[in-house]
Amino acid sequence: MTYDEGLAQRIREQLGERPDITEKRMFGGLSFLSGGNMTVGVVGEELIARVGPDQAEQALARPGARPMDFTGRPMRGWVTVSGPALAEDSVLRHWVTTALAYVGTLPPK
């Protein structure tokens, strides 16, 4: 599967020059890891974001969001956001900062 390189570049711009960020091909797309923990990614034209179990309900109420589900079982604390819902940089920034905030509570790997 390919991924939207334009969306990946926009995520890179949101992440800036953080030394703890690495990129890795995963789930048929591209994932961005913070401290070794998967944080956000691009699969096809969609964003996947790790928001954490406590923020999942609130995140799913946002436009374009749905549970992340690759196997028939939704991944707890993760959401998929449709590409059209990410047209505005401020919306993408929200998802990236929300994911970074949650992953920042996890121990580095």
C-alpha cells in the first residue's frame, strides 16, 4: 500500500526538528515514532493518531475520526482520521500535538 507523501510531509513540518522523532514503514504506510513509541502515521490518504484510551471518546467526536481498525478489532486509544478532514493545518496540528502529549506520558523504548 502506498501513503500520501504530501500528508507525510505536512506531519514532518508539524513535528519540526525534534531529535526524538524517527520514521518507520509500518501498516503499509509510514509511522512517526517519538522516543520509540508510535505516535502518528499515514496509511493511504489517512492519518492514524495515538490519542490514548482516556482521550479516545473525545477524539472520536471530531470530524473525520473513527476507531483505528486493521484487523476487525479496533485498537484502543487510536483513531483514524480521513484525509479530507485534515485539509486545514490547524486540524492536523491538533492531532499531532494530541498524540505527542499522550506518547509523552509513556516511557521511551
